[in-house]
Amino acid sequence: QVQLVESGGGLVRPGESLTLSCAAVGFPFGRRLMRWYRQAPGKEREWVGNILTAGGSTNYANSVKDRFTISRDNAKNTVYLQMNSLKSDDTAVYYCNTKGTQYPNDLWGQGTQVTVSA
């Protein structure tokens, strides 16, 4: 069974940090570009960033650049989203995703809630 399982969400105060994890099961994780998305209440799902395979080159949305860091541990089949200096606007459900020409073509995790509130 192929799946992505996110964890690490929670309630934090503005300015604090949080790290999300996304564990991949059932497919060759090391060969896949991995993405993070988020969806705030009443808004469209938006791309947060991605990390390539070997070498781990990353790209980020302007809204999170210099605050968020994506990394991966291919030995653990896990991708991470380190979030610093969190703002209320970062409140959303965060999802990891992988797309590719091989199965699984478009796989999403179940999401993990991040709430930033004083």
C-alpha cells in the first residue's frame, strides 16, 4: 500500500517554530521530487515548496522563503518542513505530495493542522 503520512502539526504562538514530517510508504521515495502544500480555511490549496531527489535542491513560495526549510532523509523515507517565525497567516492544513510519471502518479497525505495563534 502506498501512502504519505504527515505528522507534527499543532498549536503554536506567533514567532515560534514547528517541524512537520511526512513519511513515505510503499514506493521508491529517493527517486521522487517531494512537495509541501497548505490550505487555509476558505482558501485554495497553495504550493509551499519542494525538494528534489539526490542533492536536495529546494524551491519555496515567496510567502515562506527565508522562514521555512524543506529537507529529506532518504534512508528514513521522510521529508520534513521546518517552519520558523510562524505567523497567523501560516495557519492551514499542511499536505505533502509527490507526482510522477510512474506509480504513484499523484499521491497526497492526509494533512496535518497547523494553527498559529496568540
